[in-house]
Amino acid sequence: MVSYSLVFEYCYFCPFHQLFFENIKYVQNIILYSANHFFLPTARQPRNCKDLLCLGQTITGIYKIYPDQDSNGVTVRCDMDTNGGGWTVFQRRVDGSVDFYRKWADYKSGFGNANTEYWLGLDNIHKLTAQGNVTLRVDLITPGPPQRSAYASYSSFAVGNETRSYVLRLAGYSGDAGDSFTYHSGMMFTTQDKDNDQLSNNCAVS
């Protein structure tokens, strides 16, 4: 059995296999989207995958979005199929090909490949969640056989900026995977080289 490290590295998180399935092997997707967007004028760059959906992009795949309209953009995977589409995937883990046991700088800027496994970066996630009302969806899939799946959704989701240590805020759980996140609302991000947790030791060190 393979269980991957914590999804956000917010402290007091348990590995997903303890929270959802006894025998879970792969955490496939963690996806978010902004829920209050309207059709954008063509002169503006798409800020997220929801904007791309509104602009007529309906195929799940790799796109460029511009969370900060002054930036050069960032490459992401957009899920245009799940629950109406328009989901910006900010973490994807499918086969263990990317090492997620990393330091603060990597989690800040992002790493991996949107075609396989990747983390979009805390700065980008902060910009996405600062755009308005944002919903978080977590999809979990075991490899099987038999393949099993579950999801958790949160109607309110935000990540603070670096000055606030990317503090997590979320509420409004629904789904069938169990609520493993609400308890951690208000927690700051912790990595192996930057300890922001409330424990006597560093919860991100394995």
C-alpha cells in the first residue's frame, strides 16, 4: 500500500488513506474553481478555468490562465467534465512520479508537470482564491480492482498570502468522503524548513 504525504501540509492533517479509505493508494485530484464568474470580454485574459469554460473551452486538458492579469500566465490542467466543468486543478497526484516532500520555496512557486503530477503553487492558489467566492473539490480514487472513489466539496475556500503564511480558510462541506478539512481552517502552511504549526515538533517533517 502506498500513502502519500499530506495534501496541503497544514498541520493536524492526517494522510487521506486514514480519513477516507483503509486501502487508498492514489489521491488523484484536488481541484478548485471560482463560483461567481460571468462571461469575460474577449479583451481580458482568462483568470481561471471557469473563465475558459465561459469563453467556450469545453475539453479537459492543459491551458494557460492569468490569475494576475499583469503576469505572463501559468499553465494548469482544467477539468471541464466534473460537475459542470470549469475546475482549476491545483494539485494532481496519480502515480507517485513527483516528490511532494519539498521545501517552502517549492510550495510557494509550484512544481511538477500539469500533464502528470503537479502542485500549482501557493502564490497562484492565493491569487485564485482572492478573485471571489471559490469552491474547493477534492476527488479521491483508488486504483482497484475494484476502483473506488469519493469526493469532498467546500463551498467557501481561501488561502492567504505569504505574509499570513498562506493561512487556510474554508467551510461548507458536502460529499461522501468525510470532512477532514474544516477542523484545520485557520491553520498556517508548514513545510520541512518552515515550521508554522502549533505542535512542539514540525508536523511536515517525515
